[in-house]
Amino acid sequence: MSIFDGRRIPADQLNMDWEGIRRGAYSDRYFWNGMTILTRLAQEGYCFAGTSTILEAQGIHDYSHVHTGDMVVEMQWFPRRKPFTVVAGVDVAIAILQRCCGEWDGDRFIPAGDSLEILAVQDGTLAPYEGNPQEITPVLKVRGPYRHFAILETPTLGVLTRASRIATNTYYLIKAARGKPVLFFPARFDLPATQAIDGYAYFIGVQRYNRDFGAQTVPFVSTPAQASFWGGQAGGTVAHAMIACFLGDTTELMLQFARIMPPAVPRIALVDFHNDCVTTSLQVAKAFFARYRQAIESGDAEGAQRYKLYGVRPDTGGELRDRSLSHLPDDPALYGVSPALIRTLRDALDNAWKDWDLPGEWRERAGEYCRQVKIVATGGFNLQRIQQFEEQGVPVDIYGVGSSFFSNSSVEGTVTDFTADVVRVKIGDRWIHMAKEGRRACDNPELQRVEDPL
């Protein structure tokens, strides 16, 4: 469930390996060991035979009747990213608990998900953290026999950590971009099996930013899988490989793209194939405007839409300096998609129409056409680089970001790892504090009881 639509993702949509999760294939082995021990003790009817200084300190001296194997616990899941985490992956964690909680009787799995009491926040909730591990914000709480869900700690932590990291990184990337669209381009660095949850986490980050800042930033993903959980559409234009198939003629490729692809697909030209973004952009813009003008003059509204150049995308490698900057002294700051390249490209686009042979009534329209061509900057962008561009007023309209969505760096402050702790156990009718030193049960008013199975 997200705070934006009030709905949860159906478990059947998740395409999870439920059998593997139930058998512990995705769990740290020490959790499997613990489950095995507790199950055996439950079968033997074992009662606790040790000494509990924690219970003694709470005035409980008779605990020899406690059946350790059937211990009912309260466990809480929480992140520790300052100043807050944008939470995502909660529905997946709930589905894992509901579908994979239980025990094996030989080859027969006996489900016990119905016996769990689950309290959870909604995806998109903020979980603040100020640095005190005893003052955390739990996003998920579970109460039930520990042996039934012990092995589920690893996969539930995994989905919460990964999804929340991407959602939070997305939030900060868009904030750095001052609300400009940040395209989700990490599929080539990802596993096919995780694209759906990753794209959903990105969507949650975008929605949270829009809510907090009253914005309408549009989410943009590049694969259908990334859009599958939230009903979006994948988008994109062409790859460098396609330019090679057109023998290096970017303009001809884009003209064929415009002719064949539906008009609703934005026409964004990839312009760095020859390391001459300005020249290539001007060639494409001139050719497109000629077709655009022809369509307008013939009353072909759809044709005009087909040849509306939405944007150009420089993707220059960091080891190259674009030819348009070759007249400048050599400087590392000029390499790759640099502020100087973007400014030069913007100026060239804005003034391209001045060199076109146009009748007077078309010159103003041509100027407007060129000024509306957007610049989509890609290639090595991260939070710090976007902040730098925005602080310098570099005229980027849209950023494309890849692996930085996955950033988990203590240096950059992007660590979003989750932790789960047993914090209380049930002795008779009483809930007793039973957390490791430095931890305690914490409350979160955003927690809601999960009543129905996903």
C-alpha cells in the first residue's frame, strides 16, 4: 500500500519464488539453524532450563515453564538513514510473511501466516532517524511464534533495504534537480528479477517528492518491468548501436524514427556519436523543422506532431571533450557532459533558425521551435553532479541517472540498510522487554494493522 493511492500490491503480481523462500534458499543460514533448533525443542516439549537475568531484573523469577520452542515474540524492522528514509517494499515484505510463514512436515508445508499479527506503514511514508539507535522508527512489526518466521528476516530486510534505498535516493536526486525530471536508467546495472520492485521504488520516491514540494514531476522508466507494479509506461528513443546501423547518420535515423514510431513517443536525438553534439543537434533540428513546416503547410496535424523534436541527449564519455569545445584551453572540467557543453549546445539550438532559409512568416515560429527543444543530460550523473549543475544554472531540462539510484555509500550518506530486532517476548499474558543492549521497542503512529492477506 502506498500513501498515494491507499492500495497494496497483490502478492500474485510479485512473481516471487515462494517455494524457495519457504525452504530458506534466500535466508542467511543462521536463521535456518535457529528455526531448526526451535522446531526440535517444540516437538520435544522443552521448557527453558537456563537463567534469565533480564527476567529477574523485571521481577519475574519463575520462568521454568516457558516453552522456548514456541516462543512468541515481537520483532520490529527499521532503517537508520539520517534524516529520514522514504519507505518502500513494505507490501513485498508483508506478502513474504503471509505466504512463507509456517513450518515443514516432511515435504508438506504447513502455512501459519494467519497466526501473525502484522503492523505496517504504507509505502511512501517517511521514517525519521536522528542517530540514536534507541529512538528509531519501526516500519513493520510482527508478533507471533518466532520459529514460524525466523528465516524470513533476510528476505524481508532485503526488499525493504533495496526498495527504500532507491526510493530515498530518487527523492534526493529530484530534489537536487529542483523538480526537473530524473529518468530512471539503471536497468543495465540490474538483475531482470529485480527491475519491477526497483521501478516501483523509484515511482514511490517521485510521488513522495511531489507530495512534499507540491510538484508534478513525471516518473520515467526505460523498461516495461520497471513500470509493471504501478501501471506506467516505459519510454525511450534510440541507442548508439542504431546510429551505427545507420552508418553514423544520426539525422537519417531520427527521421525514420519519427516516420515509424507513434507520435506520442517523444523524439529525443542521441547526439554524441561523432563527439560533436552541437553539429549533430543542429543537423537533426534543421531536418525535423523542414518536415514539420511541410506538414503544417499541407494541413497534416499528425505529421507535424511526428516531426516535433522534443529534445537532444548528449551522452559524451568522461574521457572525451566535445568538438564544439576544442577552441578552449584543455581543462578536465570540459570533458564529458560538462556545463560548458550544455551551455554551448543551448545557445546553438536557440539560434539555429537564424541560419535557415525561411520566409518571414516562418522565422518567428522557427525560433520558438528551436527554443522548445529540451536538453536531456546523461552520462555519469549522481546527486553531487546534479547539485553542481543546478547551482551553476546550467540549462539542463531533464537528467538521466543510472547506477546512482543504487548508491549505498557512507561517504555520500546514502546507506539505507534496514535492521530487524526481537524487542519483546510474551510470557503468559505479559509482553516482556527482551531486546539486545542498545535497542528497545519503539512506537510509530503510522503503523497500521494488516487485516487481509495480499
